[in-house]
Amino acid sequence: MNIVSLRLVVAGILAAIGATGLVIGLDYEFGSMRRMGPGYFPVVLSGILVVLAIAEMLSAVLKPDPEATAALDWRPMCAILTAVAGFAATIELFGLLPAFFVVIGLSTLSERGYGLLPATVISLVTCLAAWLLFDRLLGMTLPLLHWGL
């Protein structure tokens, strides 16, 4: 019986992320429910993530799915990871709006047969929404367009 499944691995990764957030959140002042400190939300959220991940790990071990032998599709995983890295690099160099074009453009590579027109429309709508939200409604100083270092 093969106990190590994709469900178990992903749940283990989520549990590790939650445990890391829990440890980091414990360094901040916790507060109470009535007067939450800066560590309250990360600790509670990380604790919930750890509990849910452990429950999924137990479920994956106790009730293995015999038909879950699907191979890992590398195309979406590489496209999404590249999109996140591209967003991080582009937002620093060029600003928020070009970063949206990069992340959405690279994310569409994860789906076969996804056209250029839908990606462009989604990018334009996302840029418009970001401009309205961050610049007009929230007044944040996040640069929407920035050229160079």
C-alpha cells in the first residue's frame, strides 16, 4: 500500500507553512479578542491552517484514494511559479500595472489553448480595478507605473 500521496505531501507543506507562521506570529504581542494585538490574527490563522492540514494528512493516510494515480502536470506548476516570480521582479522595476500584465500573461500559459485576447482583456480589467482600488479609493503610495530602479 502506497501511503505517500500527493494529498499527503501538499497537506504536509501546508502544515509546515502554518507552523512557520505560528512561530513567527508568537514573536508579536498577542492581545485579546477584544483588543487584538499584531500577533493575534497571524497566530489564529496559522493555527487553523495547521489543524486543517493535519486533518487532511490523517484523511490521506486513513482513506487513501486508489484511483488517485494522476501524474503531476508540470506545465501549470511551472507557469504559476514563473508568474509569481515575474510579478515580484516586475513590480519592483516597473510598478503595479505592468506587473499585472506579466502575472496574468504568464499565468495563462498554464492552460492549453488560452488565447491572447482573453488574457489581454483580463489584464486590462485587473489594471483598471487596481488603479481604482489602490490609487483612487485607498490613496496608497504604491507606484502604479515606475520605470527603472
